[in-house]
Amino acid sequence: MNDSLGSVVDAFITYRRALGRKYHTEAATLRLLLRFAGERHVSALGQFTPKLLDEFLASRPRSRPRSFNNLLGIVAGFLDWAVAQDLLSASPLRAERRRTTSARVPFLFDLAQARRLLDAAAALPDNPRATQRGPTYRTIFALCYGLGLRAGEVCGLRLGDVDTEQKVLVVVGGKFGKARLVPHGPRMAQLVAEQVERRRTAGACGPDAPLFSFGEGRSVHPCTASQVFHRLVMGLELPVPDGVSPPCLHSLRHSFAVGCLLRWYREGLDPASRLHQLSTFMGHVDPTSTAMYLTITPALLDEANRRFEAFAAPAWGGEAR
């Protein structure tokens, strides 16, 4: 690997992480670009050509437009930064983003479906490598659905992140490296307290011990939780409407966000004024990211129509008279 090109990539990664980004996946992609360039005896940024970059993108096949656009965005971000640093006069990247018009809306769990999922998780049998599987996965999925946490955030919780007196979780390993406090109610507090007790009974001690683990001091991996989720969902045979993506573990977080919006409507509150609160609670940088989770559902449309009718009723009544 050449030092000059590698040092530029290292400087860019350091810059991105200084902004609070973890940048693990992106860094791995840029390392692949470095290796690809090295195999073609390219040792400087100025040797990058549109053809070389097109060949690199083709070497990393992406069947879905969103996945390809993510790859393209990583390379484009690096080259645009190099231009801003006067390391390049112009970006040699010519590839264009792919259209994503076929994207489907996410699956949203209603309360009855979420209960079925949690009951199925609670019924999971133990195996020689994992005891207390049922209550462990039930609590993981409950935190994703009831508090809108990401799977990685839940699986990364430690015993020291649980404040049972204040009923607060300290989420440290959030996206973009941001930490936040997540308050919760008594029912969720009971679930978490029971999980803490299970871990202590199993011999876990100290604030750094994982809250969700089946031994050896390792946390349950989010991918493992996702695999368990998929097996359970297949057994539930939940109906998936046309144009809706099959349920995935992240669907629980989507369901939380939409559920909050629906509840505000029904309580007569102004959702727009509370979007900042939801954004902070979910660990987003700004409300724009939160808005991506707010899928329009028939229930939301019904509540919005009722609110509009109540707002416009005086005008309609005046015309009738």
C-alpha cells in the first residue's frame, strides 16, 4: 500500500471521526478503494480517473439502488473533501446515483402484533449455549418497540447504563457516537430490572458487564437478535400489505415513531411542535432524520382528517346557515 494515498485516506477518516462519526463501515470501504488502486499501481490521488472509479464501483456489486448510492456517497464524500483541501482540482467521479422509485414503505407493528411477537420471544427455549433466551430476547424487542431504540443500542447496554431509581437508560453507543438519556415508565422499568437481576444471578457484576449476554462477557450481537426476530416473525405469519417491506428488527423502531405521532393526534396535541422532542429521544441529529420514520398510515390519516374537520367546522356551519 502506498503511503501517500493511504495517508490522505487516514486524514479524511480522522476528520470525519472528529465530527462525531464512528465511520467504521465507510473506513472499510475506503480501505477497499486503496487496495483496488494499489493493485492497479495507482499511488496518488491525481491518478484517479473516471474509468478507474467506475471499475471500482463495478467490483463492489450492489443490486439495490440504495446500497449502490451508499457506496457512491462514500467515495464522493472522500473526493469532495480532497477537492476542498486543494488536493485535487476537481473530483474525477462521474457515476450518477440510481433512482430508488421502487422503495417500499416499512412494516409497522400494531399493538396486537407487537404483543404476539413478545409472547413468541418469551416462549423461546433455552439451549446449551444460551440460558434465559426467552426473557432476554423479549426484553430486547420490547426496548426496540417501546422506546424506539436501535438494535445496536439495546444490545450494547451495560449494567451501569441502567438507573433503576430514576427509570432512565444511558445510551452510550448510539449512532454518530452520541450519548443520550432515555427515560421510561414503570412497566419498562420492571422489564429492565428483571433483566438486571437475571444477569446478576448469572454472575455478572460491575458496571461494564453487558446487560444482554449469554456468557463469556460478550453482549448479544445485533445480527443475532435480528436472526431470532426473523425466525419468530416467520412463525407468526403476519400479513404484509402490498407495497410494504417484510418485517425487520428495525421495523420496531419505525413503529415506535409512528405510534408516538398517532398518540399525540388522539390526545389533541400538536405533533409538529413535539417533533424536536421525538428527535432528541430517538437520538437523531435533527428532526429531518426523524421525519423519515413517520410513515403515513390509515390511522394517522383518519386522525388528521378529524382534526381538520374540527378546525373547519365553524366555517362549514356558517355557510350552512
